[in-house]
Amino acid sequence: MNSENILEVKHLHKRFASKGVVVKAVTDVSFDVKPGETIGIVGESGCGKTTLGRCIVRAYDASEGEVFYRTRDGEELDFLKVDRKKMKSIRKEIQMVFQDPYSSLDPRMTVLDIIKEPLKANYPKMSKAEMDQRAKDMATKVGLNPTYLMRYPHAFSGGQRQRIGIARALILNPQIIVCDEAVSALDVSIQAQVINLLHDLQKEMKLTYLFISHDLSVVEHISDKVGVMYLGKMAEFAETEELYAHPLHPYTEALLSAVPVADPTVQIERIPLQGEIPNPANPPSGCYFHGRCRYCTEKCKTETPEFVELKPNHFVACHRAKELSLRGFAYDTKPEAKDE
Ligand SMILES: Nc1ncnc2c1ncn2[C@@H]1O[C@H](COP(=O)(O)OP(=O)(O)O)[C@@H](O)[C@H]1O
Ligand SMILES: [Mg+2]
């Protein structure tokens, strides 16, 4: 492992076999994460974001590949290869926050018990008083009123329920949090509150985030780096500003052209994505994106592009990345602030 990294995902694959067909949900995904970073993972529904996140936390068994991880004690290991006992101790450090607080919170448990549950499972000798205290402290930290903790999840709003999910994920003092569409079900104003909370908690608890979302405008504000997935593969990976301003993959360009611009005077021509998302059980030849790409050539139909570092810290899998000049998100079309 590079000494600067906390996580290194290497050539990760996940195939699902069902009814005689094999779905390639994740294919050969690699990227590095430094401690304290937020990595955004974007792409259309079905491109493998959730599967990737779940393989990294070992909620799914990856089919191939490695997830190198540096533990809080400084040990380097392949998280996918550690035995069950070791996995349990390391899982405390790598937690997940889910999209749907309705289905991920047990409706028959009080919120106090929900937040406490990971402590019960991992520290059987801890006293009830200590657990209650820790759960109350964590509830306060995520902005929940501790006097309401004896209530059940249905008594809370969507945003509050997401805070409950965050408290539960943080109670074991993890290093890494995988947020899977953690704010996608919330109204825009509530989204902003939860994102601010995640940002504050990150600084306070020195957290590293993998922030999965189909919404590029959400990811832009929270991420240091962004990975764009298409049909199970990483199409592009770069620092956020670089990726949004100077995309190198035609798929990224098309996604960015669909992001709403705050300034109503700016008119952005949307680049339509031709055709349908292909079936991951029967992916296209060559570049997986070729059938929907307006820059497609003969080579793209037959040869698979390598995922290469074309510029420092800017990775892309496109045969034409060097020669194309693609349009980024409309940063530079924003009117200059006038000094008066
Ligand atoms: N448990 C599963 N069994 C079979 N196929 C699955 C399973 N989970 C996901 N898939 C398939 O894998 C692909 C990626 O899904 P997913 O990771 O949920 O994408 P995303 O989170 O980007 O929407 C999809 O084609 C989906 O149908
Ligand atoms: Mg998903």
C-alpha cells in the first residue's frame, strides 16, 4: 500500500449469477483514497455503485480483486481476505449509511436501541448505562433531541431518520463511511442540512467518505474526487473541480450537460445520451459506452479502452480522450462578480 492511502481498491469485480445468466455488476474497478477525503461515486441507476460500496464493506463478497485498508492501528491488510473474526473487528472501522431510512431502521425498536445496537453486537461486556450514555451523546452530535430517543422511527421525519442512520453508523467510531444515496430521498433543503452535518462530522471525527449518488450536483459539493461509473466500470476518476471543468470521458460530458445550472440566464445545450443503457448480463463489445457515444469510431466498437492516468490524478477509459475537447460544467459561464 502507498503510505498516503487509507484505502486502495484494486481490480474489483462482482458478478451475480441468477437463472443461468451472469450479471457483471462491477468490472475491474480501481481507485485510491487518502484519509479524510470524500470520494464521490456517480453514474446512472444500475451502473454498479451500490454493489461497489457493498463489496468494499464486505456486505457482498467480491468475485475478484483486493481492497487494501490501513486500520486505525496502522496495520495494512486486504480487507477481502481477512478471516471472519478479524473482519468483525475491522468492520467497526468501515460502516455504511443507507438511502432508505424507512427500510433500514427496524420499526419495532426505539431509536435509542437502534443507535445502541452496534455497541451491543460488538461490546457484549459494556454496561447498559454506558451504552445509553454513548447513544445519547451520539444522538446529540447528529442533531437529534436525546429526550425523544424512546420513540419509534415512524415518529421522525425523513431527515431525522437519516440522522438516526448516521448516528448508528458512527457509534463504533469508524474511519470510513460509505454513504449510499444517503440524501437522495430527501427534499433539497433537508439534503443540504444532512450534507452539512456529514461535513461537520467528517472534520470532527476525521472520517473518510465514499459518497455514492446518482445526483452530480449533490456530489460536487461534498467530494474532493469523483469517480464516474458506467455499466460496472469506472469511466473516469479525478479531482472534483478538474472532472467537472475538464471532463475527459464523453459519458461524463453528457452527464454534466444535464446538471441544472443555478443561473437562469445561462443556457446549456443538453447532450442527449442516445439509446438505452445496455444489459450488464450482455455488455457491448469494445468500449461499453460506444453505442451511446457521439464520438464513437470503429476502434471503439471492438477494442476495450484501458483505464489510464492521462493527466496527473486524472484517470479515464476512452480511446479518444487525448484528442477530444469536451465541455465541462458551466463554471466559467457564471457572470463575474463586479466590483463597484
Ligand atoms: N443481488 C443482486 N442479484 C443480481 N443482480 C444484481 C443484484 N444487485 C444488483 N444487481 C445488478 O447489478 C447491477 C448494478 O446494480 P447496483 O449496484 O444496484 O447499481 P446502482 O447502485 O448504480 O443503481 C444492476 O444491473 C443490477 O440489476
Ligand atoms: Mg444504488
